[in-house]
Amino acid sequence: MKAVAYLQPGELARADALLDVELPIPEPGPDDLRVRIAAVSVNPVDTKVRRSRAPAEGRPEVLGWDAVGIIDAVGADVRGHAVGDRVFYAGALDRPGSNAQYHLVDARIVGRAPASLSDAEAAALPLTAITAWELLFDRLGVAKDGGEGQSLLVIGGAGGVGSILIQLARRLTRLTVIATASRPETQAWCRELGAHHVIDHAAAFAPQLAAIGLAQVSMVASLTQTDRHWAAIVEAAMPQGRIALIDDPAQPLDVMPLKRKSLSLHWELMFTRSLFRTPDMAAQGALLDEVAALVDAGVLRTTVTQTLRPISAGTVRQAHALIESGQARGKITIAGWE
């Protein structure tokens, strides 16, 4: 089968940073689905792993987590999925990735793909939808249709996770949603997705919040450059507020300032359930089924802003470059095979 892989970690400028390779078609284990891949998307985690994780000796490392495709084979212990089903999912950090014609995935973290979306449109959603959903409802503890009188500051609102988090918070809760974005086009994108207010993360938060009538916010979702914004985040959070983050701060965070305000700090990594095979691992499959239903009902929308074709080392490299530029808005997907 065709796949896109690398043999040595490194920067994208290397000629061999990403390669077209031929690999054997994998055989599913008892809990696996084998999916014939139709479309994928690229996330910041793809670029981080490509730069830092060395493949096993002599084995090409295939990246990719978001995927949409048709089930081609099912493991002996799988229930609730069948050959021919169209599915979407975000994969697992410790298994080969989805940038391949056939991919194995644990059936528990797979949902039915939204019927109203194309493969390229649906591929934009799984990883960011899971991350945003778990951050909002599991980590920050907001109840569906809850949050009346409370506010959420989303730092990096125009990125992949921010683009779905704004929608979830606006459509499924009563929170006042404030997003940050620094360029006119990304500010407009956040408003289009439903943010009540948009402020500029390149400027001080406090005066901008004051200008929209908020002295402080109930909770903060920091999705990028948390170390750069840390002092402003702590200042913006109201006493007994909650802070959640998903990025990898370049500098250590000083948590002592949280004590005076009794602020709580929450990490979100959507791969935790699959990495540790947690008892509630199947919650991710159920979550994706719910996201698909909300999309098909017109409550949520895809966050794809650009689709490349076909899936190859060249298009994956192009998507990685866009992600690493820091200028990406929404999600970049790649669809089809030559």
C-alpha cells in the first residue's frame, strides 16, 4: 500500500523529511478496524512528532491521526461496526498513523462520519473536536446548557481546536465566549464561528476585557503560546476560576501565582484514553457519534479552510509547512490517492 513516512526525525527543509513509501497492508487485531483511508488532516502534533520522534530501526514512521474512510475489515472482538461503514476518528499516538491507504484503529475510538460532509470536510473534525469537547466538558467541567453568567476566554481562537471550541461553547452552553486572534481575517473567522467578542492576543488582555465590560473571566482555555501569555492569563482569571491548556510551553510555568486566587489548572490531551487504554476509552467513539449528529443537524460546522490533493509526500509536506508557519486558520485536509 502507499503511505507517507519518514526515516529520521528533523526539520522540514530536509529533502527526506517526508517520503512516499510502499508498505504491507496491515492485519487487524481483535479490537481493530482496518480502514481504507479517503482523507486525512494535519495537526500541530504531526509536525512535533516529525521533528522529535525517531522511528524504530529500519521502520518507516507513518504520521497522521485525523482520518475518514470506509471499514475494510474488522477484528474478531469488534461489535457495533461493520465492513462498508464510513467512519472518522483521531487515532492513537502510539500506533502507526493514518497517512496510508489502509490503517488500523481501535474500534472504541471510532465514530460514524457525518453524512452531510464530504470526506475532506469530515477529516477536519475528529482530533480537534475530541480535544475541545474533553477540555470544555471534562476538564473545565462545564455542563451542557450550563455556564449561565460565566465567561470563557479562548486563546488562539482561530486555530484548529479553537475553531471547534468556540462552536461547542456557543452552541451547547450559555457561556459568554471571548476569543483571541491577531489578524483581521482570523478575528472575522472567530466571529463567524460564534464568538461573542474577539480581542487581540498581541496586546494586553486586561484593558481589552475591560472595554467589553469584563473585569475578569470565569475560565481560560489556552491553546497556544501559554508561556508567553501566562502572566496575563493569571491576571484575567477571576478568583476560583479555572485554566485549561493543551500546548507544550517552551518555558516552565510558575504555578505559585495560582494559589492566591485558588485557581485550578487542567491539562487536556485527547490521546490519554488510547495511550492508557482507560476504562472509558469508548467515550471517544460515542463523542464522535454525537459530533456527527450535531453536524448533520446543522448545529456544528466543519472547520476546514483548505484541502490539498492527493495524499502524498508533497501535499503532506505542504500542509506541515502551513502549520509551522503559524498562519494557518481552521484546518488543512488532504484527500484522495493517485
